[in-house]
Amino acid sequence: MGVRAGIVVCITSFLLGSLFTHWIADSLTLWKSPVTDEHLWTAALYYSILTKGPVQILYVLFAIIILGGTTIFWSFNDLEAGNLMFDGGSIFLYGVAAIMYAYAVIPNLMDKFTTIPPYHVKEAFPRLLRTPTLDLASNHLVCSVALTGVLILQAGRWWAELSDGDEEEDYISEKVEDSDVAKETKSTTPPATTA
């Protein structure tokens, strides 16, 4: 269990970190009010740079996503109560993040940001790019929250198993003490005499 949980936590942390790199653009469109044309241009130019990168990066990213999902399913397959609850929730959240990224983020990036109009400092941001830019930031946020939920569930699973282990040790030590007391009582009690 420890190795599988470690793999899930490492992969989820890596994916969360890769989403945090988009904060440069997402913070301007989600958390700065009001959203200005300059903020939208900065975000759109950042997303445009992402589309110009080598496609092999996407292949590596998808391989990492598949490895993480496979590991969670493998751990879920133990069919223990803790696995059903914590890994079931992790599978759901991990799946939400993967589906959101594959079916909303990647197509939006490739459709709208491979070619953007030339940017001039005082020009208004194109209306056709406004919604896709805001959608990308929102989708990144949903993926980040879902992956954070996976990390929280894995930490909860570890804590629950740690608590179960402590209770089991206490139970075993009580049983050993009870059996030792029973043996001592038996040996110190004189045998009953029959008349």
C-alpha cells in the first residue's frame, strides 16, 4: 500500500505543480478585478506560447496521467473498506481532472490559441477570444481543486490506517496482558480439593 500511495501522491503533486505554472495567466483573469484587455492579452499570449511547444510534452503528460489513474485503480482493487472510500473518491476526483483537461482544456488551447491576432498595446481584446481565455482559467482551477482533493483523500487514508494500526496494537497488547493475568491467577490459585 505504501508504494502505491506514494506513487499516487507524487504523480498528483506533479500534475498539480504543472497546473500551477499556468498561474501567470490564470491569476490575471480569475482573481484580478476588473479583468482588463491587458490582462486578457497577457493570458492569451501565454496560452499561445503553450501551443507552440513540442507535442511530445503532451504525450509525457498523458502517460503520467495514465500511470496515476492506473495506480489508484490498482490500490482500489484491494477491496478493503478504506480503499473503497478514500480511493473511490480519489478515482472520481482524478477522473474529473483528467476528463476536464482532455476534453475542455486541450481542445480549447488547440482550437483558439494556435494563432492569435497581432497584439498592440492599446488594442481591444478580440471578443471571440474572451470566453475561451476565461474558460481556460476556470478549467485549470477546477482541475487544481480536484487534484487537491485527491491529495487530501490520500492523506485521510494514511491517517485512518495509522489510527487503525494504533488501535490494533492496543487491542493486541490488552489481549496479551489479559492472557498473562489469567495464567498468573491460575498458577497462584491452589487446586481445589475434593472430599
